[in-house]
Amino acid sequence: MRDDLLVQLQEWHEEDEFQEIVDAIQAIPVEERDYELVNHLGRALNNLERYEEAVEQFLTVAKEGTGDPLWHYRIGLAYYYLEQYAHALQAFERADELDPEDEDTLEFLEWIRSKMEEEPSEESVDESVDTFPSITEISTVPVSVSHLEPTGFWNDSAEAVDQYVLAPPTDEQVESVEEQLVFKLPTSYINMMKLHNGGVPHYRHFPVSQAEAAKKVRVEVKGILGIGREKAHSLGGETGSRFIIEQGGYPEIGVVICECPSDSEVVMLDYRESGNAGEPEVVHVDKKESYKITWLAPNFEIFIQGLVNEENQPANLKGAL
């Protein structure tokens, strides 16, 4: 039965009957769609120029696609037409590493680099690292909404800023918090926090991997914890990662990186495979479901790229990552 479906899907693809592919796969329960079916669905959505939906589908099977050049090619194509060229470049460069000299991949890489050269360069930051406040000074520096750079990703309401947002962390502060947590934080997370240290995103929903979606198809986050100790809602704060793990009885697998609307759920950096100094995966832990761990993304950057708003639209992350 499944083999017949795959043959039919390929025939529809060759006949440009892309909507037939979408309808056929979407008629299958989410939990029964495997990696191959999701890729057929994503490719069809790309061909229908429904690129945001395509990205959402591809991200649900990101773990399985890590070593597949076609997965990187197809999500890169979607990012390209969404004009998210930095993400597209990363995807096509990985596709080229896995399948060197593929002509289509090389052509897209040329186009992307040309597009990125055309974009106006952002003004460089004048202040040197030495001009950042010291760790002691950071605790007394108020963060004003007017001083934050608008990116479209963050919801910088007065309440969100008051609860979550800290001044940009210094390298010394990053090291201090890492020592407290006993885990090395991902570079992509550190870079993001140096631009906007913690906060509430407009894009708070993450599609759950198809194979894991027994009850819910999206995980919702309430806020991303920043690097510091000054705010209760920060990694080293009074109600930060260690407090949540100890008080909630969550598994000792890493660092709580996001709070969820429900007090019984968290999003964590999972270091079980990588070790404390490696690149952690991102997982969701549900206390009410006997601390069920649901895999979300192979790393923090892909997790952020996979966040969508209530209308399933991905963020334009330019200036946020």
C-alpha cells in the first residue's frame, strides 16, 4: 500500500500535480507520516510556492535530515524564496558538503551570495567590548524598550522587557554563568543573546516532530531565558534553570532555555549525546506526562529557525540571530 502511494506521488510530481500530493499526504494522520512522506509534502509545497509551510514541514524532520543533502537543498530553496538568504546559504553549503559538485546546489550558492552582496551592510557597532558594563554594573543598568533594536522576532512590551530582558552579556559573564550551570552554552544562543538578551518572542510555537506528535502538534514557549542572574527569569536567576529543574523534578540532562505557558512544561538544551561541552539538542519535557522528553531540534539555531507564530508563519530572523 505504501509503495503504491510513493509511486503515485512520484507520478504526480512528474505531471506537476503538486496539489494532489499535498492533499494525499495531508489526508494521512500526522503520526503516520514518515520522513519520506514529509519530504514529498515539503517538496510539493515548494513547487506550489507555499514556502513558509514547506519550511515548517521540513523542520519537523530536521533530525532525520541532518545527513541528507536533499533535505538541506529543499529547505534551502524555501529559505531562498522567502528571502532569508543567511539561512538559505547555510542549508546549501551543507548540501554541497554532503553532495559535492551538484550543479543545482552550486547555482543556488552563486545566486545567494550575489543577493547577499546586494544587501546594504548594517552599521557596525561603534562601542568596543571594553565599553560594555561590567558584571557588577549590569545588575544596575535598566533596559529600556526604546534602547532595543526592533527585529520583528521579539515582543518588546514593557512587561516582557521587565521580566526577561537583560543588558548584553560580556564574555566574562557568559563564562561565569556557564560555570554555574556546568554546561557550555551554544554559540548560536550566545550570539543571539548578545543582540537581545532574553525575552518574549512573537514566534512562540514549534511544530513537534511528526513521529512524536501523539497529542499535540506544536509546543508553545512563553519566554527565552537570557544570560545573567539579575532577572528572576534568566539562566542564573532566582527562578532560572537550576531552580526550575530542582523544584520541578525535571531530568538532569542540561539547561532550561525556555519557559512554557504551563508550569509543567519546559524546553531544555539536552547534553546527553554531546556531553557538557558539546553542541546540545533541544527537547521539550512534560512533567504531567511522567516527564516525557520530546525531541525538537538538533541544535538551538534550528530550533529558533523553526519557531512560528499563531498563523504558522516563520520569523524573518535578520538582526535576531
